[in-house]
Amino acid sequence: MASESISSTEYIKHHLQNLTFGKLPDGSLGLAQDPEQAKAMGFWAINVDTLGVSFLLGALFLYLFSRVAKSATINVPSGSQNFAEWIIEFIDNSVRGSFSGRNPLVAPLALTIFIWIFLMNLMDLVPVDYLPVVAHALGLPFLKVVPTTDPNATFGMSIAVFVLVIYYSIKVKGAGGFAGELALQPFSSNNPVIKTLFIPINLFLEGVNLIAKPVSLSLRLFGNMYAGEMIFILLAIMGGSWAAASVGNSVLFGTQVLLSLGWAIFHILIITLQAFIFMTLTIVYLDMAHQEHH
């Protein structure tokens, strides 16, 4: 895309647009060729790049860990086995520190969330023009390769966690216990009349608190990764502008490389931290779902 004569605004819009499949204006199904077509497709449109990249990275995670598991040995372990065992031990310690109940699902779920989100975030370190240029050569109008910069992906994961929280809240506490937790906290009274008057207030406060969990979980991940991708795009634009203004100026080129490298190194911390935060909050929310309040 860098070789085409487009404005900075068009360049940014192109790199932040998903490859969207849905109903075209003529009534047929196909890929949107511009942002307006993608917007007109509405709710039932599918972001093909988000789904494709996330599924491929999920399959890569399963393949690598299953391969290590099949080749695991009690003798001198390989480097990949050491790495896998280190990650599993790290996840296990995180679960033990944040989850007080007993549920065999939590640790595997935490491992899956951490590795999968980390891999999706890691795509942010791929130079912004490489894969879109390949996609353009294949006839695809857009390709956004960082699934976590798509709110559909982050909301999808957070909603799945939210469903598990609701499920275990009802399973552990019972439907009545869960309803009572929403209606009788945080304000309560021994007086039946006052206690009844507190119910709508408690339902409102606890309802907002409950809904805020998946919303904050998804928007935190999306916002951080979207901002990181935007900075990489702006650095690419800056480098292109300098190259056009001063061909052969090694100082400007070196400065742009150093800025990009510096942000990439710092961004490694961000992508790891965001995966860890999502995983930790998932564990904490599930722990809250397993706790009974009397």
C-alpha cells in the first residue's frame, strides 16, 4: 500500500478496515470493497480476517502444545518442553493465587485465554504493510491481522467469560441464591419494609456491576491494542513521508527505524500484560461466581 498515492487519512482507514463479508447493495453475498459497503452490511456481516487469523492462531497453539505433550519425557526435557512447563506452572500459580474454589475448568481456560490472546496480540508486531500488501496482490481489498483490534473479537471472548460466570453463579448458589445476591446486596436491613425498598436499588447497582464486567474486560483489551496498532501505522506514515521528502537521508531513516524498534520492544510488554490482565480478571470473576454470600 505504501507504493500507492493515497493520503495519510486513506492509508489509516485502509489499515484499520476489516475484510468484511456480507450482503452487498445488489442483494448478493460477497466481500465489501470499501468501508461504506462494510457499514451497510449491518449486524450480520462477518469480519473474515478476524475469524481467520484468530482460528489459525488458536490451531497453532493447540498444535504446538499437543506436540510438546506427545513428546514429553521424564528424562532430560527439550527446550520446548521446558518452555511449555514453565508457562503451565506460571498459569497454575496464577490460578492458585486468585481462585479459592475447586473447578477443573479454570486452569485450562486460563491457559487457553493467556496463550490465545498473547498470540493474537503478537500479530501487532508484524510490519503494518507486509500482510495487507500480500492480501492486495491476492485480490483482497482489506486485511487487518490483529484480531484484538476488532471489538467483535474482544466482546466475543468477554461474553463467553460472562456466560461462564452466570452459569457457575447459578450452579453454585442456585437460582434463588444468585437472585438474592443481586437483590439483597449491598444494602440490607432487618426491617422487612426497608429491606423491600432496597431491592430495586440493589438490583440496579448489582446489575450495573455485573454488566460492567464483560464490557470493561473487552474494551480494555480492544483499546490498548487498537492504540498500539494506530501508533505503528503513524510511524509507518512518518517513515514514508520522510523517505519522500529526503531520499537517501540516512539520519531520518535511522530515526524512524529506532522509533519503530523502540515502540515494538515496549509493545512486547503491552501485549503480554494485556493477555495476563484478561486471564487474571477471568479467574477473579469465576472465583467470585463460586463464592457464596450469607
